[in-house]
Amino acid sequence: MAATNSLSSRLQWRGVLCLLLLGALGGGGHYLLGLRDIEQRLAQLHTLVEQRFVGVLAQSVWDLDQHNTQQLLESINQLDGVNRVELITNLGQRQSSQLHPTAHSEWIRDFPVQSERSGNQPLASLRLHLGQQELLQQLRLRSLLFAGSLMAAMLLMLLLCRHFMQRHLLRPLEQLVGQLHKEQPLPLADGERELGLLGKQLQRYRQGWQQQLQQQQQRGSELQKQREQLSELASQRTTELDQLTRSQQLLAKLSHSFLRLPPAEQRDAIADALARIGHLLGVDRCYLLLLDERQALQQHISWQNAQLPPGGGFYLQAPLQHSPWLLPQLQQQAQLTISRLEEIPPDGHGERLLLAEHGIRSLVLIALDHTVPLHGIFGCEVVNRQHDWLDKELTLLRLFAEQLSGLLLRHQQLQQHEALTQQLAAANAKLQAQSHCDGLTGLASVSRLQQDKQQLFEQAFLRQQALSALMLDIDQFAAYNSHAGHLAGDDCLLRIAQLLQAQLATHPGLAVRIKGATMLLLLPQHDPAQAAAVAEQLRQAVAALQLPHPASRVSSFVSVSVGCATLDLRRHDDIDDLIGEAAHALRQAKAQGRNRCVSAAAT
């Protein structure tokens, strides 16, 4: 009975202590939350007053409505934390709300009161006397009430728990103790025999207890081993899952970046990807080999562990095109996996010696395509240690090889497309140049004239500059062709065209072969006198060539007739009118006996 009473007393006192502690914690937490709420409300008071009251108060001040103004001040005074409100006009007049009898102002805030009618000039100043003493008193009271209600609820729960324990635990325990006290000890006939029996019984109990202890220890050891195995398995699965996740992220990133990168930046991207694959799988070297049609190494991109000495792998020294075992195996199987050099058959004795010479113990090679001959190889090496390649590692390497294969194919297609584009552009440029250039004389063609003549006319019109046209024709050129032959006629046209081009060197413009022996020279910034001087220079330069012309009725040497015209906006609506006038002047020169220059202004 004393034990049960002591247990009940201890439980009651601990329940009371827990009750007091919970009440203190609840009241304190409620008080802290209330303090934060008061701070938030006081911080938002400035915005609340400006949004709800300042505009209306400005309107009342403007309308001189003191009654409405007083009501607004009283409304502001009802806000939490506001002890008193004063309105001070620009004339020094004051109007204030009632002061709270127990209020103690801790700080003051001023608000300018202005209206759209007054512009930027405030009508008055609103002064708020703020304090949190009254709010803190209310908060303390609410916190005490909260703590009291919480303690009352816990007290009720404690009484219910005491009643439950008294009925279902303490009373049955008291009855059991009472029954134990009422039992009488058994009579012992022979004390030594009873003590011996009791000792044997205790020995059996001790042995049984030791056996149970050993079994428990054995079960505990087995459980510990199982926990360690589960922990190791969980760690292994976590590592595999992490590696798989990193592999998927790496493949997705590589696929996305390879598609966006231009060909010039893809080499650096591949080198970075090889480094990521090497770090992810824990290998010592990763590389990409590009082969030519003879299976010789054309280009390589590689990464190796920083702990390895500088120098490339065996592929830089191995003549792959002469490989008796490695390259044929790779062409047949598309993948070659070597975990130990002893796996290499006798046919690959040379490759095994070469790999051992470079310290390579494990190797994976994957063909980037299934064509013969191969275009590329992706490989990983492990140096100075053996590595058993797992299926998941080989799957990742195959996926990466497929991406590299697609990138290589895309790179080749881009190169072919770029080469075709350049060829097409060169052909278009050549064709355009041919269409804009006379094939015999090298002068501009009529299509070039149609393209540039409007621009020359607009420049002369906008800049108010002169523009002259010289129409030149070789006198009796048909007779020259018939007498001297077409080769001599072509040579004559070429030499006169060279004279026109020489004039363009000192007089910039445009020289055009119109048809046959007729040529046109457009000279910007040349007035009639300058154009006539250029025309005469050309006529004299042709005469100075002294090309014999026995069939001519004009001169014993080749001569030209030139018609000149200068742009006049009163007579010329466009450049075609100017060219037509130069052609008319040329006809005038021919009519007057040829071998002369005639200006349209003179005609």
C-alpha cells in the first residue's frame, strides 16, 4: 500500500510540474506572438493612415469642414497604438482628438496632408502620438487568460488520467500486493534437502538464463550482421541510384548542349563530356578517335586522370589500320570489352603486349557506327589496376557513344552543307558577275546598267550634281570585221574598252557595252564642258592606237564617233531620257561625217 501511495504521489507531483511548465510555455509563446503582431500592426499603421484617412482628411481641410475633420481625427484615434491625433494647418491652427486617459506616447509620426487641388504644397500636417503601453497591457491580460485556460484544460486531463490510472493500474496492483502478503510459507521437513533442491533449481535457472543470454547475444549478433548487410546494400543502392541519376543528367545535358553548339565549339564540349564520363565511372582515360578511310588515326579528343604521367594512350602509337585482332573484332561486334588482359586470345598477342607496355589493365572500345571502314571509336581505359565492367557502365558508355555518333554524323552533314553552301554562293556570285559583266570586253553589261542607272540618277538629283552620258560607236566596224576578221574585231573592241576603263581610273563612273561596237560611259559630276573634253580625249586615244582600217571611208585607221549629253531636269524626267539624248547626239556625229564628238547642247 505504501509503495502504491508513493507511486501515486510521485505521479501527481510530476503532473503538477508538467502542468505549470506547459502553462508557462503556452503563456510565454502567446505573449511573444502577440508582441510580433503588435510590431506588425504598428509598422503597417503608416500605410493604413495614408491609404484610408489622409486623402479624405485633405478634402475636409480644403472644404473647411471642421466637423467632418474632427470625426476623422477621432476615427484615427481609435486605431490600435494611437494615443492622440493632432491636425496642424499651415496657418498654425490646431485641432486634436481626445487623449486616452491612461495613454503614454512613446513616439510621434507626422504625415503631410495635401490634395490634388493644392498641388505639391501640403494643406496641413497630421501628427500621431503613438504608444504600445495599452496594447501591452491587453496582451498581458490575454496571455494570462490563455495560460489559465490551458492549465485548466491540462488539469482536467490530469484528473482524468489519475482516475484512469487509479482504476486500471493502482487498484489492481494493491490487490496483488495484498494477496502476496496473505500467502503462508510452506513447511520444510528437511531443511538441507530443501536447500539443495532450491540450489539445483537456482542452478537450472542460471543455466537457462545463460542460455537465453547467449541466444539473445547470438540473435543480436545476427541482427547486427543483417543490419550491416542492409546498410551496405542500401549504401550500394544509393551509390548506384546517385550514379544513375548523374548519368541521366549528364546524358540529357550533353544531348541538349550538343544540339545547340556550333561546330567550332563542339571539340571543347566533347572534351568536357569525356572528363565528366571519366569522373563518373572512375576510369583513368576516355577518348574519341576519328579515323579516315584507310582506318588511320585522323583526329583524337582525349581526357586522362591528372594523377597519370603526361602522355597519350596506346592509340597514339598503335597502327590501327594494321591491327590483326583488335580492329577486326571491333568491326564485327561494334563493342570490345576487356576486363583482364588474359582475356585477349593468342591472335591479339601484339595488342596485349602493347596494352601491358602502357600499363592498361582494362579497356572498353565502342564503334561509333556500324559501317566498314569505321569512322570513329569511343574508348575508356583503366591503368595499373583491373576493373570488372558492369552492365550499367557499359549501357551508359553505349548511350554516350550513340550521342557521339549522332554528333559526328551531324558535324559531317553540317560540313557538307557548309561546303555546298559556299560552292553555291561562289557559283551565284560568279553567275551574277558574269551577268553583270560583258564577257569579251570586261565592261559592264546592259543588266548592270539597268541595276545601277537609277541610283546614279537619284544621287545626281538629290545632291544637285551634274551627270553626263557619252555614247561611243566604232566607225564602220562591220566593214572592219569583214576585212580583218572577227578575231581582229574582238581585239579592237577589247583595246577600245581598255581605253574606257583607263578613263574611269581618273574619272569615276560606269562603262557599259550596249551592243556590238556601241559603248556607253556615264560620268557623275561632269558638266557639258568636262564631258566634251573626256569625249575628245577618247577619240584621240583611239586614233593614237593606229589600228589599220583599209575598208573605212572615214580614216585609214580605226576611229570612233561620240555623242555627249548632260542631265537637265527641265528636259530629262529620268536617266533614260539622258541616255536617249546621248544616242541622238551620236547619230548627229555620224550624220556629220563620223570621227567626231557632238554634244547635245550644241545640237
